[in-house]
Amino acid sequence: MNTKEYKLKKEDIKSLTDFAGGCLSSDKIVVEGLVIGYMYREEPEIAEDNGWRFFSGTESDDYINDAQNLAYYSVNTIANYDPSIIPYLESPIGSEFMRIEGTNQFEKLE
């Protein structure tokens, strides 16, 4: 049973992107409402997965290692929490980005 209280209600989620597939996101974003501070795209784990992983950047290793703090979502759902990710969604597998503090832009990490 899911007892998480999400910052956005299901009926408030709008279609913002046609980018398909699911992604992994931290509860720091969907439950606590923090903006995405760090994101990367890796080889997908399952067929429905597009490989994107979204974090606030404040998660500790212990937090990330607790599976209850992470879940798969539609990438459109995560875009509703932070639309600033949309321009980066077509980036190839292996891409990694950090938010430029105080902006809605991300810097590509090498």
C-alpha cells in the first residue's frame, strides 16, 4: 500500500512532454517538493524505463540505498514537478547534468 503524500495531486498532472517511458525519481522531489538538482541518464533497467534518474542533490547515500525513497514515474509526471528538465530529455544515455544554482538551467557534467 502506498502511503506517500505527493506534492502534486494526480488530477493536477498535465501533459507537458511527449517524451516516453518511465524514470526513477527520489521522494525529495515528489514528496518533499524540492527541485531537481542532479539528473543523469543510464542504460534502462526494464523495457518501460527511459534511463533517466532524478534527484534533488541533497540525498545521502543511505537515503538513496533505501528503496522506499525511490520509485518509477512517468517522465511527464516528473516534468510537472520541475519543467526545467524538459529541454534535456532527448540527451543521450550517459548524459549527466547539475542545476546551475538559482536558475532553471543545467550544466552538463563531463
